[in-house]
Amino acid sequence: MAILTNNRLRIGILSYNLFFYFLLTVIAFVFLFPFLWVVYTSLQYPESAGQVPPVLFFSPTLDNFRQVFAEGEFFSCLWNSIIVVVLTLTANLLVSLPSAYVIARKRQRWMMFLILFLQMAPWITLLLPWYIIFKNLGLYDTVLGLVLSNLTFMIPFTIWLMLGFFEDVPIEVEEAAWLDGCSHLGTFARIVVPLVRGGIITISTLGFMVCWNIFLFPLVLSGYNTKTLPVFVFGFLADNQLDFGPLSAAALLTTLPVIIFVLVNQKYFKAGIAFGGGK
């Protein structure tokens, strides 16, 4: 009787595990399918790409990537995206980290509510004011203008997420540094910031993904000189003849830097996300 009960228990556990992994496989496939479809389309010839029903068996080609590279704007848009993202992340950390630290240590609840309120505002509500201001100040179609527009949502987002990391740092660690003669600024830079390194990497990874893929602000606030990669990809949709092959190739090339960046920082990124969920 005991052996029969154990066998039934093992069968139940095995069935549960099989169902669990099957469900995970289905969910992963649903999320990966759009990316796999972009890869599939980018390797087809123009006459087969976008056909309905799709062609399952075909001879792969790299002509779509060659056509994207032949576009003179690709590398300039790539450089613009890199410059905008790097400057945005740098300025965001310089402003947001001290702000989040002060709010966390001073327990300014009203400021936390204000930051949360700023996070609720739709980005599109800022688009027209930014356009008018940039036109009058000569910041339209400039890198500085794109960086400032990105900071409007990156700074509240970073401050809100970093509050939990700074609150988790024991105040006794800072007091020990003060007793040793370290200044408040030195304590923040040498003691506190290294202790929240995981949070900084998490914020930088999320910020990189958001700033790299943001489309609405660069579409309206940038011109020929500061066009970014998402706007460049949109150019293939704006043509009179929609060519799915080069469009998919351009989208894949735009996505690769984000994938590489996340894979490089995935260790700290997962630890930071887990910490944030625990808080």
C-alpha cells in the first residue's frame, strides 16, 4: 500500500513538472515569436518576404542587411543613438543618485508622492511643450534637446527605484565613515554608491532599453542631424512601397545592442530586480 501511494505521488509530481515546463515553454514561445519572425523575415528575398501564407522553406540571404548598410543614414543614426543614450544615462545618474539618497535619508514622503505623480504623467503630454520650447531656444534637432527630453521621464523613474536601495544601506556604515573624518560627499561617493552598485546597474540597464528604443520624442524633436535608429527603422514604413525584408533587417540590427547590453549585465540586473521585488 505504501509503495502504491509513493508511486502515485511520484506520478503526480512528474505530471506537475511536465505541465509546468510545458506552460513555461508556451509562454517563452509567445514572447520570442515576434523576434524569431523578424529574424525569419530578414533572411528572405523580397519576393518571398511578407507572403501570405508565409514561405517556410527558403534559401537565406543577407541582401536585406546589405541594403540597410547601403543606406547612408544607418551608421550616423547608430552614432546618434549611442551619444544620446550615453549622455542621458550619465546625466541621469549624476542628478538622480544624490536626489534619491537625500530623499531616502530625510524621509521626505511628500517628495516621494510627487515623484510617483510625475511617473503617472503620459509622455505624450510633454511632447508639444518640449517642441515649442526647443524651437524657441534653438534646441530642436540637437543632441542636448533629445537628452533633456529623455531626462524628463528617466530622472523620476530612477529616483523612485533607487529609494529602496538607499534605504537598505545601514546608517551605521555612514556614521562610521564620518567618525573616521570622511565628508558627507566622500561617504556618499566612496561608501554608499559602491553598496548600491547592483541597483545602479539595474537602473542603467532599464534606462538603456528605454532610451535606446524610445521613438516618439526623437520622431518629433529630431531632424536629419540627430535622427536615431528607431526613427530610421520607421523610415522603411513611411516609403510608398513597404519592403518587409530590409525593415526586418533594420529592426534586428536596432535590437542587437539592447540584447548584448542586457546579457552582459544580466547577473546584476536579475539581482536588482529580485531586490526590488522583495522591497
